[in-house]
Amino acid sequence: MDWTVVIPSYNRVTTLKEKTLKVLQEYSIPKEKIVVFVANEEQKTLYEEGVGDSVGKIVVGVKGLSEVRNFIFDYFPKGTPLVSFDDDVRGFLEYDPKAKRKERRLRNLVKVFDRGFEECKKAGARLWGVYPVPNGFFMKPTVTTDLKFIIGSFWGCFNPGSEIQLKLGGEKEDYQRTIQFWEKDGAVVRLNFISPKTAYYKEPGGMQEGNRKAKQKKTVKAMLKKWPQYIKENPSRKSGYPEIRLLKQKNVTKKAKKV
């Protein structure tokens, strides 16, 4: 599969170098397949100096997470297999029923990319992702295609172009994307035996700088109004941020198969 790795990043050259790019190098991902998207020419200069030798291309896009996600979809031809990473991915775990904690370090990342696109083709879907929590006790040896959350730190898709656009801001952009692909395709693929390790809400700077709680509250309110059939508030999560969860869809057969 001739995929391209895309990484939006803003003001975090060191983070990108020490985390996501280090991980990609550990898994022997060819640098020629890696494209980093930055906000402006000034940022491009910083990234060229810091990581230029470790990536295939640095592209000036736009500032803002939702804006650059849309830019990336417009940048590549429709149908292009894209694998998206945040700039702060520290590693990957895979489910291992024989291990004490039911998990181990992922052995082959390329196979995950290829498996995601392969399962999309089987399901008639375009979006694939992985289990959102890096904990072997929660992960499962299954692939599902019903409406499940596709986490934003690591995911892949056959590029939908302008067919999928984030219009409610950068907060909860992964939920927005999950719902939009579900509405279009009637399926999203999740590999429940793989999970990325990253620092949600903790990494300073980045694409979502500013008052995140206020922004997230506004976005969640808009999402609840737009998609009441898909989401509801989730006060049980203790992140300190407004949280939501996906609703189980009626009259939809849960498709899960063992890996």
C-alpha cells in the first residue's frame, strides 16, 4: 500500500523530533513518506532546521488544527491513503494475551497501516483507527466497524477531499471526523488490539494553544446541537474538560471479528 504519513505541528520542533519522528524511525518508516504541515514560512524555517533531514517534505499550510486538517485533505488527491500522526506520539502497544499486563511493545507499525486500509476496503469504509487507551486489560483482539471513537493522535483514511471538513473548530476534532465518516460511509474501522501512547491535554504549545476549556465548551455545545443522535455529554470523565461519548446506534449490527 503506497500510503503517506502526515503530521500537522505548530511550534513544537523538539517534541516532534524526540517523540513522533523518533518512533517512526524506530519502526523504519521511510523519511520520504513523511510530510509535516506547518503554519507559515517562519515555522517552516524552524522545522527545516530542526527536522528537515528526518522527513520527506515540510509544507506550509494554515494555522489551527481543524484548518490544517482540512488543508491536508485538500492538498492530496482524493482517495490517497493517508496515515495521520500527532507530533507527540511516544510509542505503541499491542494486545498480547500471554503477557502479564496483556500488552507488549508493537512489533510492526507498517503492518498496522496496511491492515487498517485492508479492513476499510472490506467494510466499504474510508476511516480507520485504533483503541484509544494504551492498556492491555481494556484492549481486545478484534476489528470493529460499528460507530466507535477514532482517536485523533493516530489514524488513517482514504482521503475524502472536501467531502469531509471540520467546521466546528479544532476541539473534539477526532469526534467530529469520526461522526462525519460514519454518516458518509456507514462504517468506521477500529483495530482494538493496537493503541498509541501520547500525553492528552498535557503537552504545552501545539496546534491547540489558548484557552482550551472555553473553546472545548463552545465546540461541545455546537456538536450536541448538530449531532444529538450520535453523542451525549460524559460527566464521568475527570479530565477537567467538557467531555462527550458516542451513542450506540440502533438497528446497526455490531461487526466484530477476531484477529
